[in-house]
Amino acid sequence: MALPLSDYTSLLAELKEVRRAGLIRLRGRALPGLEAAATTVASGGARPPGAPIEVLLRSAVARLDAGTLRTAAEYTLGLAQGTRDWPASSRRARAASVYGVSVERFRKDQEVMVLGQVAEHIVRLTADAAAPGGSGGPAGPVDGGGAGTHRSVEVRAAGRTVGLTVHVHPVDLLRDVDVVVSPSNVHFALPEAYKSSIAASLRRAAAVHGMTGELLADPLPAELLEWAEQHGTSGRAVRPGTVAATGAGALAAQGVRRIYHAAIAVPRAGTNDYDVLPADVTRAVSRALALLAEECDRHVPPLTSVCFPLLGSGRGGLSYEVSLGAVWAAVEAELARGARWDVHFVVRTPQAAAVVERIAAGIRPAHDQGPTG
């Protein structure tokens, strides 16, 4: 789609102003292009809580490719957890470290590219929202399907209607979900925080940083080590399907209270690859739901909501359909027993969301298809 040069140029200039000022210092600044875009996009559906420009920026950044591009954009604009009040110099330095270049090199090269990509996606979001029948793209919640970042889906389970929520955005943007299930390997060894996986994103979002970006606490790997010591598994692999519970670190500020680490990936000896079996995914989801039942009343208020990614559908190699089938087998069984959990799914693409939403149409996931004998 061709981008209007005037819109793109003005938005890029205003994004540079946002970078300099930071999110908490935007009040009273002249940002007519971003304000107009935020108003147009929000008109496509109910607007989620938060300042309109920040919601717009998060929607645009969520469309960037996972990895260095999106991570650098989050730090540059102060969207990364704990960075909204950082000075511009600290945010730029952290973004430069994502690419492994000097601050000056980043300022002249990668920063221009990053902000340009964000501007392009804002233009696209605005165009989508302004088009006849446009839904506003992924800028706000949309009930009953559509192109929003939050989709409500009603499904039938054990003769009753159950509501699911499908989130179409990075996992670290989740808000007000008590428990997030994170895929792990059988050693509960978390990936480095700069990587782009779900586990890495949660580790990064849970970490606590100081005003200048220094790492003050990295709670998830520390708590997993403590869990291994308590359960006598230090230095050895656990059985696939095992689930270890930890706190959520800095994600608590977003209403996320627990992380359930699901051991589903079995490393292949002598390689950097690993295997994920659908049966292990189902076992892990069943264990996660059982753990939720055990823990729910130990917290005030009680834990009531849980969010699943499509476990094993990344480097694990499972298709969306197979992953969903494995997850849904355990979720549906729990709902059939009368469980009243508020169930969420978080996915990165509209294609993955469509797979989840097909449950509502009565189309069984691939895991449930074929002979049952």
C-alpha cells in the first residue's frame, strides 16, 4: 500500500518528539498527526484503557517483526516494561545495545529505521480504520471477533456456553490476567532476555531495571532455580509436562500475578534443536490447570484467569492447529468438569487467532480429528 508522504513525514517528526520527551511528558505537546491517528484508529472499536497516543504506539509496535526491531522500538519509545520514565539518553543507549552498536551509530542508522517502521504501521492502521467497514486494525478490543487485539469468542463445552478471550499481540502486553503459561524446556533453562520467544519476552518483562537501565533483578530464572532445589531436580531434566510456578516480577504492575513454566521441549543431544510432542503439551496444560486449582485460594483476591500461548508452535515445530488441539484437549476437559476459569489465548498473528476462533464455529482442532479407536 502506498503511504501518503505528508502523513509519513509528519508522523516521523512527531515520533522523534515522543522519543525525546518520553511517554510521561507528552501532555501539552503539539502532536497533531499522532492525535488524529489515535482518534481515527480508536473509532474502529472500544478503546482500551490508557492515553490514546500510547495505545496507538503500542498497536503499531506490536506489528513489527519480533526480535531486535520490535525490542529496539519498545526501548526507544519507552514502551518496554519499566522504561516509560527513563530519560531519552538511557532509552537510546538500551536500544543501541539491542543491535550491539554504539549509541552514535544507532542514532544515525538503526533509530531512523525503527521510527520509520513505526510511522509506516501507524499510517496503515489509520488507513485500515478509515476504510469503509474498517475495524481500526489492532488498536483496541473488539468483541465478537474482528481485527482487534482482544477478541471475545463463545464456545460450547459440556452443554454450556463458555467465553474465551483471544489476544493478538505480544505476550508481554498482557494486562490483568492472573496466570500466564510459558513454554520451557525440560531443564527449565530460560532463554536470554534479548531473544524473541515467549519465554524470553516474559523474562524481559518481569525483570526490574533502574533509572538508567541497569538490571536490578532477574526474578524468573532465580525462582526457577529455587523451585528446582525444593523439588530435588537441580542439574537434571524433569518429566515432560511438568509445570513450575513462579511469581511475575515486574509484570505484577500489569496485573499478571503468576507465571507457570510448562516443560514441553526436549533437547536433542548434540544439537541446538528440540522436540515437542502434542501429548506433552496436553499433559502440561492439564497440570497447569490443576496447579491453578491448588493455588487459587492462596491469593487475595483468588486467581481466576489463565492465558495460554499456542505451546510448541514456535521453534517446537507444531502447526497452529496441532498446538491448539493439544492445548484445547486439556482445557475442554477441565471446562467439562465444571471449571469456571476465565480462559485466554495469546497469539501473534491473525492467522493463529483464526485457528483459535474456529472453536466457536464447532470446528474441532486437528488434534481431535481422525480415528479415535
